[in-house]
Amino acid sequence: MHESTMEQLWRSSHISGGNAAYVEELYETYLHDPNGVPEEWRNYFDSLPRVGGSSDVSHAAVRQHFELLSKHRARPVAAPGSGSGSINLEHERKQIKVLQLIDSYRHRGHKKATLDPLGLMAREQVPDLQLSYHGLTEGDFDTTFNTGSLFLGREEATLREIVEGLERTYCGNLGAEIMHLSNLEEQQWFQQRLERSQSKANFGTDIQIEILQRLSAAEGLERHLDSKYPGTKRFGVEGGESLIPMMDALIRRSGTYGVKEIVIGMAHRGRLNTLVNILGKNPADLFQEFEGKKTLDTSGDVKYHQGFSSNVMTPGGEVHLALAFNPSHLEISAPVVVGSVRARQDRRKDAAGEKVMPINIHGDAAFAGQGVVQETLQMSQTRGYYTGGTVHIVLNNQVGFTTSKREDARSTEYSTDPAKMIDAPVLHVNGDDPEMVVLAALLAVDYRYEFKKDIVIDLVCYRRRGHNETDDPSGTQPLMYQTIRKHKTTRTLYSEKLVEEGILDKVAADKLANDYRDKLDAGEDVATGLVKQPDSSMFVDWSPYLGHDWQVPADTGFAMPKLQDVANRMTTVPDGIVMQRQVSKIYDDRRKMAGGALPLNWGMAETLAYGTLLEEGFMVRFTGEDVGRGTFSHRHAVIHSQKDGQSYVPLQHMFEDQPPFYMYDSLLSEEAVLAFEYGYATTTPKSLVVWEAQFGDFANGAQVVIDQFITSGEHKWGRMCGLVLMLPHGYEGQGPEHSSARLERFMQLCAEHNIQVCNATTPAQIFHLLRRQAVRPMRRPLVIMSPKWILRHKLATSSLEELAEGRFQNVIQDQGVDPAKVKRLILCSGKVYYHLLEARMEREQEDVAFVRIEQLYPFPDEEFVDAVSAFKNIKSVAWCQEEPMNQGAWYHSQHHLRRLLAETHPKLDLEYVGRAPSAAPAAGYMSTHLEEQNKFINEALTVK
């Protein structure tokens, strides 16, 4: 009988690369079809224990098994199932089981780790971490096995040493979830870092004393505030004091990699402690805020929403720290932070993300429960939103507001599980072991700089108090808080440990706490490494943009020769780019427009705005779900070659060393993407930053960003922002969800000149509006009700002269009629003007005039009065809109209109003409849409 292939492999002196590949191919076949491999191989593969109950065993384990056979064979042996056995064969069979045991610990050791400081989280009995599961017993403890290439830092050890090492490495106070990573190099990196040291910190006494000092600071501030301002909300960090040494370690370690800026986002808990002990906010200033003595020029905000910035010295040099402002919508600051980081990286030409790093601190309930977290994670490796990796810290209280049961708080095992969707490693760490906490921080920074990806630290701790200092948590978590009341603080536990180990005595340990308290009493700075005279080159200079209002003049014209030159350059496409037929026609037409042979349409004028701004030194960033082409196929700023799919952006090739022009189609997100762009715009004043919704009403999904940041950020926090929102708007019979950008919601948010809301109706108007936003030194958000239907409307055109010599008109007076003949005046805004105009042209009417309000807020009083004053003989005046009466601009603009009409035409009452009030934004049937439109157009043009 011929020797089987398997026997040949086993009898060979070594497993060659070809044989190893053959074995793996057999194994792959077995996984998909067990009957597709010879019986002796099937029997062998069937005998392998499964990892974690899975039907698979890692290929690495199989590969390592055959490598070990070639290293340790004393003599040839028979294949499994051949009936002939030996001690050597039994050892080899157990060898692979040992490797599977090691693999099991790497996969699931975190489930057995001691993570909960309170001991309420029962250590799980994990079946595949039991010897018996792998066919091993304690009788094998003294047998020597090969450990693989990484474990314990040596090739051989007894099973006892292996198990003890695995327990220390993966089941102590640090539990690493790393085996879900699809990149083998990342897995091995973690294995090497953890296994060689067996997850032991090995810090020197100086580091240990520093850790105790930071814990003393964290606890000391909370005790001081509690004694000085009892019962006042502060969302203290008690129970999670290890956050402070962790942050200190993250910053110092990042400094060694050459980081220049770190932007930090966090919600309430521990924020004041971080401000004082990490960023260096003076305690005296914080005390004044508690006492209500701090005066602000704005509405201000509560203490635990405030941001701050400072510079600290690290082993690698000076680092600028910025803590982002934060509303009570817990996680919404996360994408704002990464947006700010990306802007800083772009300014530094830091494409790899090595000079600027984001740190986002989350609550456990919020990380698992709020969708913006998943959106922010999902954008982390995309072109337009990449930052080289965020370090996420989940400050895990093990309870939300009052929700503590896992079956109520989430459906996943860990609150950090959403991070697995982007292959992010997760380091779970016991908050009462500050050395392990610091080790996790160091690992996180090293990983981030090695692989340029997000990483999550799950800091498992507890709340010593309730949701805030006025809340009694025992009503909803009685057992937890019975335990907490008896539980020593993290600082006390660590101090006792160091005293017991002889690192320092109790007197010295107490002195650290007393010295900190004395500094607080004296109002001295208490952060370590605080730079008193920071390097100003690290900051963005906002001084040119301070003190301006919306009426500051801006020359938005652009000399004709230069305008045509820009137009020609931005329509030049290299020969190698094969344009789609329709796109080629668009560019042919644009070249004709540049020469004056065709009037300019919307797409040409808008693109010229970007080209001319680049020419004047302004950076342009434009994102949204379909912005390269444009949802309505009008922009085509990004050309995709039909030959090879290569993309080409003419605006990126205007001239050598030009400012950047960034245009990215975004992930299908509104909330996180808009928050990102807000963060970007607040950090980049000399720019035009635009976000365009696919349809205007999709901005509904980002309402928190609009309410909490865009419309109120300057008033609450003094944060200026020139972000532009383009929201396609217009009633065209496309149904309730594709008509209205909910203009009324933005109008409701308008106050104290906080934002601008415009509804431009000509190509020249959009050209000047976009240029005004950048050229004018005022930086406030601009909301544009942008068109769909009029993008190609035959009447919606402009001339080159209107771009070169004009300006944005807040109000447009009707030039198509003789004012003396006008009996009825129609006030309107946006697309409805063209319906009115076409109907008037069809009827050859001369007694009705239209005045367009192009800027709805801030309302242009003087321009409005000038426009309507020309019509001396009118008998009636009406506001006409295509939105239902309870929507659109009517309710939020009529008080302006009535007030000013009282000056110009005091005897006339203002009428409303438009659709009737409606619960839905628009009708869903074209017939209904046209019927409604014809009705109010007829009413508007009927002279009374």
C-alpha cells in the first residue's frame, strides 16, 4: 500500500513552504466542505478543539503545529488514525492543544479579567480557558511545550508556566480585545507587547510617585469643591480618579512622538478636574465661576460645558492642549473634535496625523447608545475625515443616568463593542489599578502612532456619587451603592500599596495630598508642566476677524480679465482624462460662458466663486454626500475619466502652490459630518468651508449640531465659525421629504445676528454670496436655501459683467415693470419668484411687481425700504411663498415686513398668499402639487 500524502508530510524532515501551503489549502477546503478532504485529514481536523465554540480553528494554530513537528520530532511517527501511536505522537497532539489554549486566552482572556473595582461584575467561567476543554489536565503541568514565537519571550516552557503567564497577561486588571483585528501584524504587535511583559507595568519608583501625586490631585480637587461648595453640581470624577494620571500619560507619551497639538473632547464627568489638573485652568478662576462672580460678554454656559486651551511641556517638547466646548448632548462633541484636528493637520501639512492628535472621552452608556459615536468611528479611515487615529477613553461608570442593567443599557456585551466595527482594539482596564491604567494609555499612544488607527481604552470604574452631586443614586442602584460606600478610594488603595512595598512612607504620601490642598487654597496653578509663556506660533490668529458685524463692506467683484482667466483654467482638462459625454458638454458650455458666448448658469457661477477665492489665497473645503458631481448633476467639480476611472479636479490645478481645494463625497451621515465641518471651520478662519445636504430636509438628522453649535456656539462660548450650509430647497412635486429644507426651523433659531439665512435666485447672487462669506472678515454661519429646479432654468442666468462688477443684493427690486403702473406688490423669496414671473409674462401683466428678499436674516431693513418705496401707487401688498403657511419664512419674517411697510405704505395691510397650513412639508402627488401652485399663483397675480 502506498504511503499517504499525510504520512509523507509527517515523515519529511521539515515542513517546506509548499507542504505548509498544501496543508492550509486542505484545511480551507475542510472548513467549507469536510467531505472534500481525505478521510484521515478529516478525522484529524475533526479532533481539533474549537476556539470559543466556533466551527473554526485559527490557521496560525494549524500552521504552528506543523512547524513544531519539524522542530521537535525525535523519530518518524504514523499519521493520526493509522492505529500506531507513541509517546512522541501523544506529546505532539498535546502540543497543538497547548497552542490552541494560548490562542483561546488571546481571544477571550478579557472575559475572565478582573475589571470591576467593585467586584460586582462576576468573573466569567470561560469554557475554552479550561484545560479540559483542550484535552489537557493538571497532570501535564510539568511537561515542557513549545510556546510559539512570541509568548513569554522564549520558545519553551512548562504548561504550568504557560498557564500562569496567560492568566497574568490576559486575565489580570487589564483585558485586551485584540484578536478581532483583521490585520495580523496588529495582532502580533499587541501579543508581543503584552506577552513579553505579561502585562506588567514595571514602572520605576519615580513614576509610581508621580501616579500617586496625580491621584492626590484628582481626589484633592473633588474634596475641596465638595467642602467649599456642597450640593453644587460639578459632575465630579470620584470613582474614576485614574482618568487624571491616564490623561497625563497620554499627553506626555504623545509628546515623545513629536505631537504639537492635542484636541480633547469630553462630556460632563471629570471635566472640571481635567480643566484644572491637566490643562492648567487656574483654580481661583474655577472658584469664581462657582461663586457666580465671573462676568461674560455672552450668554455664557454652565461650568462643565466650558472649553479651555493651554500649553504644557512634555519630554518631546511643548504641546498645545485644547479642550473643546461641549453641550449636554453627550457625544456630539466627538466629531467636532476630529474636525478641529483635521483642520489643524491640514494647516500643518500633517497628512499622516503625526503632529495633531484627537482624544475623545466618552461615557459608557453614551458610547453604546448614541448613533453619532458610530458615525464618528465610521469616518475615521475615510479620505475626507482621516486624522491618523483617535484615542477613545470610555469612562465606564457601569451605569448611565439610572440605567445599570446590561439588558436595558445595550444589546452588546461591552459598551465598547461598537468600536469593533472599524477593527479598533479595545483595552479594558480596572480603574483601581492606576499602573495598569497608565500602561493602557502608553499602549494606546504607541498603537496609534504605529498603525494610524483609532483605539479604545475602557476605563472600568464607578460613580461614587449619583449622576451629579444633587442626585441620590441609592434609589435605583441600592446594592451598588452599598458597596461603594464601603469601598476605599483609588488614591487610598494605591497609597497603601506603595507604603506596603516601601516605595514611600505614609507621611510622605499624606504630604502629597496636603501640598496639593495648600496650592488650591493659595489659588496657584496645579497642572504639571504648564508653560507660562506659550509658543504663540502654535495658535491660529483670529484677531483680523474680531469685532465685525454683518454689515461690514466686502468687495466681491473680480476684474473681468482675471475672471475670464480663472474661468479658462478651471475648465481645462488634460487630454488623458476621457469625460463622459454629458460632462464634456457641460465643460464645453462653460468654456463658451468664459468667452461670453453663453450666459452663465448656476454651476458655472458657483464654481467661479471657488476658483476666484483660491486665486485670492483662501482655502476651500466642500463636503457632502454627492458634492463632487452635485446631487442634481450641476457641479461636476470632480471629473471621473471614462477610460480608467481616474478622478481629476480642475480646481486643484489652478496654479502652482495654490491654497488647497478639498472636495470629498462624504459617508452617508449628516450629524457627524456636519459636526466635523463645524469643528473644521472653527479652526480655519481664512477659508470657505461648505457642507451640502443631499436634500435640504436631510439636515434634520443633524439638528443637534445646528441647535447646539452652529446657531448658539458664538453666544455661549465665543466660538466664531464661518461654516456654510447649502440646503437644496424648492417645491417641485417631489413629495414631503424632497421639497423643504425646513427654512422655518432656521428662522426660529435666528437672534442677535447669530447666523445668516439667504435664498439666492441668480448665478451672480450665489457667486457674490459665497465670495462675501470668505472675503468679508466677519465669521458667522451662512445657511443657503439652494435651488434644484432653477439650476438650469432658462431665466436663471447671469452675465460675466454681473460677476465682475456686481455685489450680493440682499433685496432685488423688480426691473421688469414701470413702477408707476404697479397696483399690486408681491414680496417673495426663492424659487417661487420664477413661477410668478413666468405667469406674469404669459399674461402680459404690467400692474404687478415682485420684490425678492434674498437675505432673510439678518433682515435688510434699508434695502427693503429702498426697494418697496419705488412703488408709489400700489393698492395691495402680499407675501407669497410656496411653503405651507405654518412653514417657510412667513411667521418669522412678517413682523419685519409689517414694521417697514408701516413706514412706506402705512395704509396697506400685508396679506399672505401661499399654501394652506399643513402637517407635512409638501404634497406627495404631482397633481395636488400643481393644483395648489396654480391656485396661489393666480391669487398672487389678481389685482384687488
